[in-house]
Amino acid sequence: MPRYSVIIPIYNRPEEIVELLDSLTLQSRKEDIEVIIVEDGSENPCKDEVSAYDKELYLKYIYQKNAGPGAARNRGAQEASGDYLIFFDSDCIIPADYIKIVDAHLPEKGGLDMFGGPDKEHPFFTPVQKAISYSMTSLITTGGIRGSKEQMDRFYPRSFNMGIKKDVFHKLNGFSDMRFGEDLDLSMRVIENGYSVGLLYDAAVYHKRRTNFRAFFKQVFNSGIARIDLALKHKNTLKPVHFLPALFTIGYPLLLVAGLFYHPLLYIFFAFPLIIFFDSFFRMKSIKVALLSIVASIVQLTGYGSGFIYAFWKRIILKKGAFSSFTKTFYK
């Protein structure tokens, strides 16, 4: 009986599942996992790609009508036999020692009820993917809330790299029907119900994320909306760090305009790109990625900030009901 059930929702990404399954075949503790693929109504299904790994992994393949990633993960959890459920996104690649690291750290952490790890860029990622990865993992742009050792808010596991005891998952009825932010909602409910949650910093995954800045903007815009939804569902979870992208979205253009009339302010305007450039360059060792990191960071902050402001106005000021944008692209 496998100890870990790895659950992966997928939608129209057969090429990605090949890379992910390839990485799982290299796990040093492969015998401890079962892999459950939930095809969420794809028009371009990956059944053939998955079946090619039948002899290398203990696999289950499930096809369901399109219902969103949260519902797909819940379906996978219904079929799971492991003590722990581990959730990955289909655009992840898993280091060969991931399960070994998790297995070693759980006893040290007192058998956590829920855990998560950070994400990082793989050397073969495209420059744009590396730049996006930088913007989503840098302390400068996110406050380290996604798994950094230095954080401005407490750590909440996210569905690209999340583990949870199966019995805890079912007691809390799994993922909610939120279209975006459903992973943070689950993490918050786990904490609110008194279960133990921890960061396994060494249990990182390679996360490809988006391949262009337009799709990236849509993703983070929805994340900004979700943050307001989460604040309304979970009191005291909205922290100062969550307002920073909104302040940047409003203040940075104003700083440019002011700088055109009062030139010394332009030095402040250009300070942010320079900080991003050098921080990214020292980490990525690439001038091209460092330059793209400036673009990615501005997209990340203004996209999230715009969604946050939009939702704050509609949900908190106007008292409107829940909504979401770009609903047809929540996998994209």
C-alpha cells in the first residue's frame, strides 16, 4: 500500500504530463507513491501519454466533465489509498529526491497534518519562464509568502506543492468551490481547525508557470481578486503585505508623472527596475533574464494589484457578491 497519493488535475496539457511523469519515475522512493491523474474535461486528453507509464508507476487515470481544478483534486482524493495526499500542478517537474525529503522531514515536524514546499526555476526553462519564476518567488515582489525562509506573512501551502493527511482532507470536505484561491482557502481552514501546518523548505518543485506575460497577467489578476474573497471568508488573514501590489499599481505611475515635472523623483522611479535587475542577475546569472525579470515583476505587481483593487471596490465598498474574471482561462 503506497504511503503517498500524488494527485494531478490536468486540462489540455498532454505534453506537460509527460515531463511530470518522467520526473516521478526518477523518484528515489517511487514504491511509496501512487499517481492519480484527473483529466478535467480536456478536448485534448492525455490518456495515451499516461498509459505509456503503466509499467513504471502505479497509475490511476480518471476522466470527468470540466469542473475546475479544485473539483478535479477532490475527485482524485476520493480514489486515493495513501495516508497522505500530495497535490502538484501539471506544469511542475519534481526533483528525484522529493518523496525522500518529505518522508524524512515529516517525523522531525511531528507528523504534520499539512505541509508544503517552495517552487523554483529549472535550468532548461525559457528566459520568460525564469523571469516569471523570479517575480513569483522573490522576497522583493511577494514578501516571501510562497515558501521563502524569510516571510512577511505566515506560510500557507499552495496546490502546486501541497501535502495533507487524507483523513484531515476529508474531514474538512476538501477543496471548496472557489474558482480561484481554493488552495489557500483549504490551508486556512486547516489552520483554523487547529491542525498542524508546516513548510518543508527542501521539498521544492520546478514550476514552469506561464509562458507569456499576457497569460501571467490574467493569472495574477485572478489571484488579486481571490485575496479579497479569502479575506471575507477568513477573518484576520488580510495583512499589510497583501496591499503592497495595489499601492505599487497606483503609486508607480504617479511617481513617473510627478518625476516628469520634478526630475529628482525620476531617480526613485528608476530605482525599482535597477533593484530587480541586479537581484535577478545575481540569482539567475543572465542579463536577458534579469531584464525580463523587470517586466515580469511589474506585470506581477500591477496584475495582482489591479485584481485586488477591482475586487476591493466591488466586494467591500459596493458590497457585491463573489465574482471572478478570465474564468475560461483558469488553467491557462
